[in-house]
Amino acid sequence: MFTGFDFDVIARSAPYLFREGMTFTLTLTAMAMTGGIFFGTLLAMMRLSSHAWLNVPAGTYVNLMRSVPLVLVIFWFYFLVPYIGAWMIGAKQPIQVGAFWSSVITFTMFEAAYYAEIMRAGIQSVPRGQVSAGYALGLTYGQTMAQIVLPQAFRNMLPVLLTQTIILFQDTSLVYVLSITDFLGAAAKIAQRDGRLVEMYLFVAVVYFVISFSLSLLVKQLQNRIAIIR
Amino acid sequence: MIEFKDVSKWYGSFQVLTNCTTRVDKGEVVVVCGPSGSGKSTLIKCVNGLEPFQKGDIVVNGESISANATNLNRLRSKIGMVFQSFELFPHMKVVDNINLGQVKVLGRGAEEAAAKSMGLLKRVGLEAHAAKFPGQLSGGQQQRVAIARALAMDPIAMLFDEPTSALDPEMINEVLDVMVELATEGMTMMVVTHEMGFARKVAHRVIFMDRGEIVEDAAKEDFFGKPRSERAQLFLSKILHH
């Protein structure tokens, strides 16, 4: 069935694919996850605030990001970030952000909206009485959040956060549209150079599947290990 | 020590507290009782500002809790509170539950806090459980940890919001014993409870509430001997003889 295919191209290009492509993909995933969870948590706290000047902007942001296709956001930011940056620091020329930082900022801001919804559910999963108990000890809002609510929210939501991270890992392949050499981009380059499209895209699919599937197994394992004893 | 001056509170247009005026003096044990929905828990939660109120004032140790100049966090740290559903922090070990406020609010060092915590755990008979998580303890044990957590702040008064209502019957006494001991040591206490045995034993005064009003506020002997209001008589007859 596979006569006429040349799977050697994979072995020949593997070092390049992983060293260049996969490194970028994983770096982008890790940075967007960290930033996304950080800003997502802030957004979630804002959305749950009783002050309209906090919850309205946060809600608008989250809903906007969640209703726009990621590819569009990637394009927008790639073209707009240099101008926004210039406007913010008052420079005359657009700032050269570069494709890498442009993609990090885009993914962080996009994923923050999704992580925000997860963290909002997590914060709401912590009983009100826990907050009262914190306040009754004399803890401030910030201390109550940091010591009592967020640790429990994270633990309750860890499986969902990791599942969202798996989706993020797959979504990073969209930086392809900025002709960045992520894992898919690297494979595409080789595929076109050597005329081995089928082999390379099959290989890419297998690699994404293996990584995503093992991560989801890990999530299942973790789910049982970290449950809070109640 | 704690003075309630004409405290009124509304949820929207529904009035939950109506002109509540009373006081708890230093060293006094005051039991608050009444039918469910009468506003007892709401009243006690007003003392440390967990429930805001719209009218009147509460003065704790000379400080008005609704005044802008009052540092509410500092005031709260001086008033211990024990909740119906314990509200221990499930992600922290028992000893860390007791350390938290000491370290974060009072600024005690880790060792000093831990020593204090272990002393209090010993006092409530739970020093063997220090390294466990709250979920591994029974309800009665959890409530004793919660009392220790409140005592660790060296409070000037203790508030109890139905501390035994969520407990299985066989565990009620182990919690009441700790509370009786506290009362006999002279701790200022305000206790919302249906445990009339506890009230008879250690209370100085009993406040009876119904529909958001303080209907009766009397010395223990008078309250149990000859309650003046019909509502209190009815309530007592219902919970004492069944």
C-alpha cells in the first residue's frame, strides 16, 4: 500500500523537526499557559467582583475573545501589536515585536479568556463559608484569595486547566499562518522541499496524537491523586 | 465589650433585623436562641462585619465596626468566630489551619505559631492529629480544631454560630465540653445555639429572638424560670418538652 512513499525523510529530518520545531511549539505552549493562567485568574477575579468597573470590562474581554476565531486574533495581533506598542510608549515608528513575541502575546491573551472561565468556575466551587472563615481571622481580601480560595480553586480545576492546555498545545500549530517554524511549520518546509507531503503530515499527526493522548492519560492519573480529602 | 445599638438590617425590602439593642460585657456568656429564621446567626455575623447592616451601630471594645476609621481586619482578628459548618481549610493540615492567622495576621514567626498551635491542639485533645488534613477528622474533632484556630489569635471575645448543629449527636458533647471550659475560664462569649443544657450550665444571660427582633433579654434564671413573653414561653415549651 505504501509503495512509492519514502518514510526515510522522517528519520533524516527528525533532528531538525524536534530541535527547531518542537522546541518552539513547547516553548510557546508553556509560556502561553503560564501567562494565560496568570491573566485568566486575574480576569476571573475581576469578573466575580461586585464593582461594575471591574466586572464589565473583564466580561466583555472574555466574551469577545471567546467569540472570535483564533486565526483572526493571530492576524490582528501580528499586524496591530507593533502599532499598539508604539502608541503606548509614544514612539513614531511601529515597534518591531517579531513573530515569536507576537505569537506569545497573542496566545497568552487569547487563552487567558478560556482559562478565566475555568478559574471563575473554580473560584465559585469554593464555598462562601471559606471566605468568611478567612475574613473572620482578620485576613485581607488578597490574603484570603491567595491562601484559601485560589489554592482550592486550582486543585478543583487542575484537570480542566490541563485539558485546556492540551487544546492550546494543538492550537499553537496555527502560528503556521505567520510562517513561524513550529513543529508543523518545520514539517511543512521539509515536506515541500522534498516533495513528501503525505509522509510528513502523517508523521506530524502521529506526533501530535501521541503527545496529546499521553497528556490526557496523565490528567486522568492526576485527577485521582490530587483530589482534596473532604 | 460588645454593644448593639438599634441594629437593623434588610435584604432588599425584607427586614431581617429590627432595632436590636443589647450588650455583652467582659467575661459574660450570652446565649442567643430562637426559632430558625429569627435572625440569630445574622445578628452574630454583624459583630465582626461578615454581614453588613444598614442602620444602628455595633461597638466592640470601644471601636465602632461601621466607622470608616476602624480597621475591620484588625478588629476581626481580635474576635474569634466558630461556624456551624466548621470551615476549616481543607487543603491545609490541621496545624497549618491554626498557624495561618497567627503568621499572616499577627505576624508571629513560624516556630512561635507552631508552638502555640500545638499547645491549643493539646488543650482540645487533638495533638495526635496535627499532621492530618481536616477531611480525615470527625465532625466533632473538626469543630474542636476550629475552636483552637480561633483561640490561636488570642481573641478578646468568641462568637459561636450554632457550633453543634451540624454534628452527629454523639459528638455534640466533646465540643460543648471545650466551650464550657472556655466559659468557666472567663472568656467573653456570644453563642447562638439550641443547646439549652449548655445555656443552663454556663450562660449568664439568654437572648431570645423571633422575626428579627430581640423579644427577651434576661438573666438565665429569669429566662428559664419565668419568660415574660408568650413567644419565648411557646419556644421553650417546644424545645424543652418533646
